[in-house]
Amino acid sequence: MNPVGVVRNDCTDPAQAMQMQDAESVILVDEAFADALHMIDSCEYLDVVFHLHLPETGGRTKTGTAAGAETDADSGTVSDAAAGTGADSGTVSDAAAGTGAEPKTEPASETAGGWKRTTRSGELRGVFASRAPVRPNPVGITTVRLVARDGNRLRVTGLDVVDGTPVLDIKSCNTSHLDDAPCGASNHIHTSLLKSNPRLAIQRYIHAGDTEKLLMLAAQFHGHYCPGLAMGVMAAVHAMQELDRDNAYPDSVTDDAKPAETGGEKASGPESDGLEDLLAIVETNNCFADGVQLVTGCSFGNNSLIFEDLGKTAFTLTRRDGNGVRVISRHESPAYVREAFPEFDRHYQRVVKEKVRDDAAVAAFRKSGVERSFGTLNLDFNRMFEVQRVRVDVPEYAPSHESCVCANCGESVMATRMVDGGDVSTRGPNTPATTVENRKLCLKCAGKPYSVLDGHGIRISGG
Ligand SMILES: [Zn+2]
Ligand SMILES: [Zn+2]
């Protein structure tokens, strides 16, 4: 294995390496791997793989002297290693298989030679169950925080190795597989609840007004953080809560009779079940609309999202009875957001306008964008939005149509999106509508115009 870089810090004593975790270390990456650092600025946490190169820091030598190895299972990789080195116990498989292969060097401690060590607290642990430095292979790994990058110099905190430690690899840290908490499914009880109500966690966040959690969920859907998305979340949470208040205090229900807000299986207020009982009407197709979709559950796919191509950052939330709430972004709100986060404009100017695209500039731009998005959530709602109570002309439930098969492309098509494309007289009275003899064509095959919704809004295409 060839090192890709080296650690530079003020620590020369392995026994002190743990103390380095609070201080900064620099990882000096070899020029040969400069391009391997591309976009590393966007990683806040990195896994650093390094060579435990000093015999006393675990570098297992063939002549390893088996001093009384005392390690600390709970803590660092290196600091406690000064106490001893690993005895050479022959092949790893011997040790792992528990064949009882005796070490070539007689161990001084009762555990040396095998892969168990007594920790400082007196606990006996296998090396695979600890971070002890004396290991089958002299390889260490530590998750660090990237403080800043200056060319091929990475300033990090959390590294617990001595000056001069060879770095073997650097990886972006990824623990997402361990964490299903964002959707609330962190245990099997939650998982089963979510199977009966997939929007449980979202409803909880709406009730609690936890716009930050909702923004995180919305961004999973939207792909990035931006103030527009944050505004969509804010507007939608407000509308959901307002309809919720209507629902929670109907005239016929006294406060005493009202079900408790917490602990109840059924949350009060609007609940989108994706079956069109709650409808959202958005007035433009931009980032704002995705925040609305996530929070309200009214989406393009479940026919609960209505699009009015008006180019306004506004949306209406309504129940089937037509009692709705319309939330409109005030014309002053973009300036208000801009002034609240001047940093972002500076980075925007550099990266977008002046097209400075080096890693550091792009990373700084993204970081400030994220900060501005989350920061937007804490701005004064009333300075950003106007709220109206509105009566809405609610459309009928979306009809379901049978499907036919296009005589030309053979693809299944909703019946209302087909046109006659040929000699209908050839079709017998009992011919199923889905057969080729139907001579029905899809709009595309028939060369007829059809509506398209894209970044420009609704337009007519083809024909
Ligand atoms: Zn966006
Ligand atoms: Zn077709």
C-alpha cells in the first residue's frame, strides 16, 4: 500500500495523540492525488485511514516485543499504544478461528498473543470489539471533521495520530444506512405505525411547527436546499395549522370534549390521505411548490395538486367543502430574505455571475445556500407572507378512465387521450377497444397537439 499523504500536527508523543482530537491537524495530500480531492469541500465528515507506522503505536513488527499490552477499548486508536506492542501471533486466521495457535513470542500479559486485550478500565475485549491500536494489520481509521481545505492541505479536527503518520486513504463519511430516523422509522413500532399512516411523522412535525425537519424531508424530494423550498414549507405549515384550528374548534365541540392533541391516534385537522379530500392549488411551478407538496401531501401524482399557471409564489389549501386558505409571498419578501443573509449574495455573485468555479468557491456557495435556507425558516412569517381566507371552487374527484392500446405504438393509453386514427369501419361491433383494429391512436402518433408542463409553464406541444 502506498500512502496518499501525511499528517502534520504538534503531536509527537503517541500517548498524547488522543488530546489531538480537539486540536487541528493538517492532512497533506500528495500532489499525485490532487484530483482525488475534487469536491471534498462539500464533505463535512471524512473517514481517514492511516498506517499505524510506529511500532509503539501498534505497528506490529515481526520481532514485536510483547510488553504488557494495556489498551483502552473505549477510546482512541493510538494514544494508549505506548504501553505496548502487539505480539506476533502468526496468521490472522489462526487467531480468528480460535485454533489456539501459540504466538511465536511468549506473551508477557495473559492476553498478548491472542487478539484480546485488557482495557484501561480492566475489561477484556477482542480487538475487533475495540479501537485498540494493536491490531492484525497496522491500520487505523478515524472519522474527522473537515474544517477547511487549502489546496491539497486538509485542516481537520478529531484526528488522533502523531505528526508524520502516513495516510492511506480518505473517504467521505456515510452513516445514512444506520439512520432511518428521518422518516420516524427508528424502531419496529414506528415502522408498523407508518405502514398504517405513512404521513405520521410529517403530521407530527406540522403539529409541532418543526419546519426544520420538514425542510429536511422536503429536500430529500426536491434535491437541494433553497429559500424557495423553505418558503413553501413555511407557507404550507401555516395553512395546514390554520385549517387544523378550524377543525379543532368546530362550534359543536366544546374544549372539554375536544380530543387531546397528543397521544390521540388520530390527529385533528387536515390530513391528506392522497385521495383528494385535501387539495393544494399552486400558482407557479418552482421550488416553492415542492415544499407545498411534501408538507400538504397534495402531489402531482395523487391528483390533489392543482396547478394554475399564474407565475405567482402563492398557494391555496382547501378541503372539499371549499373553505380554503391562500398564502401569498409578499413582494418585499425576496429582498427581506436577501438582506437577512448577505453572505449568500456575495457567494452567488462569485459563483453564478462571475463563474468562479473552483471547489472552495462552489463549496462556500452551497454552504451559505443551506444556511440561508434554514435561516429563512426563522424569519418573520408575517413580513414574508400574506394570508387570505378564500372560497374555492373545488373540482370533482379525478375520474378514472379505462386504458386502450394505441394502434401505432402499441402503448397503453388513457381512453380520453386517444383519437381516431384510421378506418373505424373495419372495427367489428364486438372488437375490444384495446385491440389494434380499434384504429385509435395516441395523441403523439396521431400528430395531435397535447399539453406539456415544463419549466416554462403549461404549453401546447406537437400537432
Ligand atoms: Zn430549489
Ligand atoms: Zn401511440
